Amino acid sequence: MVLILTAVKPGLRGELSRWFIEPQAGVFVGNLSARVRDKLWEKVERDVTEGSAVLVFSARTEQGFAIRAHGDRRRMPVDFEGLSLIRFITERKKH
């Protein structure tokens, strides 16, 4: 599984490094059980306040993976008839 964090507190990254390797800043790779994955994702959702997180993991889907996202993101996963697609959200101009 791959977990990508953007603009989060260093403490969260440090805690996640106990479970994953971090080959690049904010990119975590690991092979965890579904139970541990879900518990860590709950923690990420609680602790990511201004940044963002994306989790990609193996799943029994047509594509072989599932995606979860949290936080302020311009690219959001959407389910389209059982397939995960990415919707790009353009910024609206403020008047």
C-alpha cells in the first residue's frame, strides 16, 4: 500500500514511519493488515487538519486496488460504476 501526505505535521509522519518506509518525504510504502491499515487511516483523518492524504491499497475490485482521500485536494477519487476515477476540481474564482 502507498500513503501520500502533503503539508502535515512532522509528528504524524514520524508516527507513520513506525509502520511504513518513507522513500521520499510524505510518501509511505508498506504491507499492513487491513485492520492496521484502517486504524492508521482513522488516525490520519483525525490528524490531517490543513494538509491532505491519499491511500492506495490492494482490494478485490476490477482494478485490483482502492483509493481513499482526505483533506484539501484538487484531485478526488470518485466511484464510476465500480471503477475508481480521479476528478480534477478546478478552483473557482472569487469575486
